[in-house]
Amino acid sequence: MIPLHFAAMSGYGGPSYVISFACGAALINMTLWILKYLFELYRLDGAVGKAYYALPSFHVREMWYLGGLSGLLWSMGNFASIVSVTFLGQGLGYSFSQLSMLISGLW
């Protein structure tokens, strides 16, 4: 949540910060998949097809509903976390956002 503090200095905060966070997360995710593919390409001595099939499967047919639902719930929680830090500050807002670990641990 520290980048949110610096984004606020430039006039971004709260819901407008979510788009920046989502673009950064998508960019990093794509970069890691490309690096994994390049590693498999190196490991398999340049065999393009074998490197592609060495990547983990997405299992789209089996996971579209539950995966989409979990992504939606995570996104809503992330949005609420960013809004709470925006309005309550780093100390209080982020602490409340991390209470989920305490609740799940007690559960």
C-alpha cells in the first residue's frame, strides 16, 4: 500500500488507484509467464512446442466459474482495502485490512 501514498501526492487515490494497480499486476503476471516460457525453452534446448506444453495448464473449462468467483471476491477485497487506506490512513486502514488473517487464524 506504500505506492498508494506516493500516488496520492500526484492526485491519484482511492478508486482511481485501482486501475493503476490492476495494470501493474497484469503486466507483472504476463512478464512472469514469459520468463517461465523462456526458462522452459532454455531447459528443453530450444524446443518451442515442448516448452509450450511444459507450462502449467490453465484448466479453463473446469475453473472458469470458481476461478472467476474467487478473482471477483479478491478484487472486491482489494478495492475495499485501498478505499480503507485512502480514508483511514496507512496505520489504521492497512491494519484493518490485515485483520482477515487474524480472523481466519482464529476460525
